[in-house]
Amino acid sequence: MTGEVTTMYEPQTAPRPAYATGFTTLDSELELDSLPLQGSIPEWLNGTLVRNGPAKFEVGEQPLRHWFDGLAMLHKFSFGGGRVSYANRFLRSNAYREAERGRITYSEFATDPCRSLFKRAATLFRPTPTDNCNVNLTRLGDEYVAMTELPLPIAFDPETLDTIGVAFTAPGQHATAHPHHDPQRGELIAYVTHFGPRSEYRIFAQRDRTHQRRIASARVKEPSYMHSFALAERYAILVAFPLVVNPLRLATGARPFIENYEWKPEQGTLVLVFDREEGRLRSQHTAKPCFSFHHVNAFERDSELVIDMAAYDDASIIDSLYMDRVRSAPPSSHPRLLRYRVPLEGSDVGEEILSETYLELPRIDYTQRNGRPYRYVWGVGAHPDGDAPDFVDQLVKIDVESGETLSWFEPGCYPGEPVFVPSPKPDRAEDDGVLLSVVLDGRDARSYLLVLRADSLEELGRAGVPHHIPFGFHGQYFS
Ligand SMILES: [Fe+2]
């Protein structure tokens, strides 16, 4: 991105790429007791994978303009006795119910209904934004919630996938769909940006629907667009990329949400380190300009903080994912594993690319390794022999110590985020477990659930779904 985020609709003159099926609407909702299975899955895999993602990309004749705007659908794969069952349901958000009536009523990431200036300002400065929670999901106390970047997570029933309703309201207007878990306190830790005359980043904890506490905050003049953050044992870290917004412009501008943000590389990337125990912003550091959606991990080592991300050179990836663009041409951005080393006493940030391998939608052995030293990250990648040099068509495993990389690739197939499920062995190795990934087979426009050994990326089995599953974002496994 060389300037502000812009929208460019281009006529589709070239044939559609094979992957484009992954960006088309799925209307059907199914419940299937048993999917046809090739190979086998481990007997110990006895739980449920729930995935979230956009599945409807138009409302009547009106397009939802960006991949991030599609209406949320939950997909559930349950494992038991060597079998796999499947169900899928749209999240019955207010945004979805309005869409059923043929209306786009709520402001999405890059799609805005026609609204008056007054209504626009009211939407941003009072918490009444979209509830289209299409990005991620998690457990909150005894409940399960779907999340997007706006501050109204929606609870759902993990058995039926029925929508229950708004679970809580985050204390700001732009939230993260990537909260962290604090197992000691039994809380979710998250951040939210509060826009206003005095904008600020707020780190907060949520224990259940009603128990919310503020941990720390920091004033900011032009807030950054951030999708996730890092949590070390003592510190919460915001990496504020130079994709920033003037809050007044957000309130009064005529553009959809993300198109108000501007790329200002001269500002560099700010690293804000919050001390969770002392409840304060501890230090702030400047690094080279870059952009990232996803942190991988962060931990304290030898008087410094190590912070790993899947990072892009700039924020042009956001432009690439407008539906008209991505359906006709693959993005040309290439995210890589970037490591910051931030001194706890001092200011200079060390920066190093750990691997040139394409890495997005990263997952780690979260329960054992988040906030601690770790060795392996899994994610989606782009194979050199695939359809396009920078379109996701393989799964990768990177050893962050040695840089060694393994991959899984099948021509014409497009895998999604690989969710790591640890084996139940006591004292297991970090990579002892399986990866679960929903793969679109572009050859027959159907998807399947792929089960790989997490250590070698060797295929164990796959379970076929009778329709395509549009490309989604994130999922979680519940045992
Ligand atoms: Fe994400």
C-alpha cells in the first residue's frame, strides 16, 4: 500500500482462477452424521473442531465488497470412534437477519450501507456496530462465543450451532478477534481501541459475561489498525503498524471503516509493552514500517522480549482482498516470519526474518507454549509450483530455531488455517499431535477436512464434505 486504502473494481476479463470457488457463497446448511473418510484418524481424537468464516457475499443484488465482510457461518466437525460428523449454520446475527430481508443495514469492514452523517457518527461513537462475527471463536467461561473486530461477541450453542446472543460489550469500538487465554486467572485478555476526542488503546480481561476488568491503557492520537496482539507471561504487547486513522475522519468521513485508514510508513511501527502486573504502559519502541494480521508468539528471554509475527512489507494485502480483485487475481503480497527482539531496558528493536517461507494463519502449541519459548509454527503457505506464487495452496511447518521447513501440497487444493491438536501423551514432544485443516479441492469445487501428523505433515486421513466451504479465517478445537 503506497497511500490510503483504496477500492479498485476491475472488470473480470481473465478466466476465473480455480481457487475462486472459495470466494463464492454457500447457502446450504447441513447436518451429516458421518462423512466419507479416506485413511484414518487417531482414536484419541475425540472432540470438536468449530470453524468460523464468511459464507455469503451478497445481499440481494448488493455485493459485500471485501472478503472480511461476508456473513458469518460456523462449521463443526466432530470426531469420535474414528468417524467424522459435520454441520454448518449461519450465525443468526442482526446483520444476517437484515440480510435475509434483503438489506445491508450495518457497517462492515469495507461495506457501508447508505447512512446519514449523523447515523455514521452515532455508529462509531456509540457501540452499535455490526454483529457479523465472522472471524474467530473461543470459549468464555462456560460459553462459546464468535467474534469479529467489533466489540459485540455473540454466544452460540456448540452442539446445535444455534445463535444465543451478544455475550458482552468490549470497552471501545474496534476490538480484536484474537483474545488470549490466561489460564492462571481463567480470563480472556484482549485489547480494544476506543475512538473519541481522547482515543486510547485499552487492555482488558473478561472472565465471563459480566466480569470485565481494565488492565492498562495508553493514549493514542491516530490509532493503528491491528488485528491481533501478543501476550507474554508478564507483558501484553501491541504492535501498532503505520496504518492509522484520524478518529474524526472515521466519525465524519464518507468511507467504509477500513478506507479511512492511511498508510504512513514514515511513522514506523510502534511496539507498546504493557506490564500486566503493574497495569501500565511500560515502554514504547519504534521499528521499521511493516504490517501484520497475526502474531505468532512472544516471550521473555535474557532481559528482552521476543515477538514473532507473520509480517508483510506493507498493508497492500488489505486492498488485494476486495472480492472483485481476489476473485480475478491472487494477491501479490508475501508474509514472512518476522522476529522482534525488544530490550526490557533500552530502546532499540532488533529485527530479523526467521524464514523466507510464506506464512499466514499461524498456529502454535498454544496451551503449552504461548508466552513461552517455542520451536514450531504451522500455517498456510504458497507453493512455488502452485497456481500463483503468492496464493495460499500449501500447509507449512517452520522450525523457528533452525529455519527448517516442511510442507504439505496437493495440486489444485487450497488449505485453510491448520489447527494444532496435541496428542494426549504425557511428556509429549511439542509437535506430537495432529493438524486439522479445511481444504478446498478446486478440481471438483468441494471441500474436505484434512488430518495430518503435526510433526512430519504426513497425511493420516481426509473426510469429504458434499459442498464447497468458502475460505474461512479461524477455528478452535474443543476436546
Ligand atoms: Fe485473524
